[in-house]
Amino acid sequence: MSNFIKGEDLILYVWDSSIYRPIACLTSNSLSQTQNIIESQTKCNPGLVIKDAGTSSYEISAEGQYIDTTSVGAEVTKASHDYLKTIMGTEITWKMDSGLADTSAYFGTAIVGDLSLDAPAGDDLATFSCTLAGSGVIVTTDPEA
């Protein structure tokens, strides 16, 4: 029987000089990978399309509640909009981990390429979203260990 992993268990973290900081109060995060396919036809094999693997890329997106991470307390270790703003445009190390002993964590490097903050009026909470553009490969060994 399969053990299903809940989406709420997969947490996205960013490396901050000595620790992985969880992205604060996530409401969702996703990892999307793309493998480009090169198609060719030659006169050596008329009528056949030959396919080869081309370049690959990935992107991580995340959404969360905007929280104050400057006050004293446990929230200081979390990375919210304000922290992501300070690392925007620089290459960072990330980790996506379920915390389960029998499930691999994923690691890689990326650049925070998109960051937005939504602050509606009324009773709605402020939220943020970000996109990390992957650089290199995704691995299961911690590069910071």
C-alpha cells in the first residue's frame, strides 16, 4: 500500500549563511520541470522523426501570508516577503523537504526572479508570491552539508 504525502508536508526553504529558513506561512508551493525535445528528420531515415533530449529547466513558485519576521520570537527564523526582497536577483540554494525519513529532500540553486505583495483592504490578510528560476540540476544531496 502506498503512503500518500500531503501537500502541506512539502515545505520550501532557502539557505541563509548557516541554516535553511522556511518560506514563511506558505499557502502553496510547486516545482515544475521541463525537458525540451529536439526533433530532426534526415534523408538517411525518410519519414522518421528522431527525438533527442535537449535542455532542461525548472521553476519553483510559492505563495504565503506576509508576516513580520523582524520581531523577537520564532518567526525571525522564517523567510517572508521582506527577506525574499533582499535576495532577489542573486543565486541562492533552496530545499524542498517533507520532513519524512523515507522521502528524499530536493535541493538546487535558483534566482528569485519574481516577487509580489498583495495587501488588500478590509479583513483580508496580506499575502506574497514568488518565483524561483532554477539554475543547474535538482539533487537529493544537500550542497550546504
